[in-house]
Amino acid sequence: MASENNIQPSVAAQWGDQLLEEGAGDVFGKTRQEPERKKREKAAEKEHDELLKTIGQLTVERDFLQRFCDECGYDPGEVPGRKGQPS
């Protein structure tokens, strides 16, 4: 293949290895990187779950503070001591 395309055999071998490392082997079956890929996917899934949990917590806290401000008549955008003055 390398001689047909006028490239060095080492370059063709490098390209083949890179192609398999990037996951092209999934088309043909298991790759050499399968365990590492699964580990990365699991870590990404765990990080995604943690981010969703954090977003949920922050949403609850924001809603609580908004209700508190509404009940007390407090405007969080207002600068203390400058009532009625442009900021």
C-alpha cells in the first residue's frame, strides 16, 4: 500500500496505528484501546452526573433566595444606601 501511494512504510504504519487509536477499530471489532476508552467514558459519565447534581442544587438555592427576596420586598439588584439614585 505504501509503495502504491508513494509514501514511506513507516508513515503508513503510523497512520494505521493512529486510526485504530482514534476508535476506527470499532467498525471492525474491538480495538487495543477498548479498556481505556471505557474508562474515559465512565469518568465522563460520572462528571456529567456531578454537574447535573450541582446544577440542581444551585437551582434550588436560587429559587429559595428568590422567594425569600420576594417575601421580604428586597431587590437584590439594588445597591444599599443608594435608594432612588441611579447606579
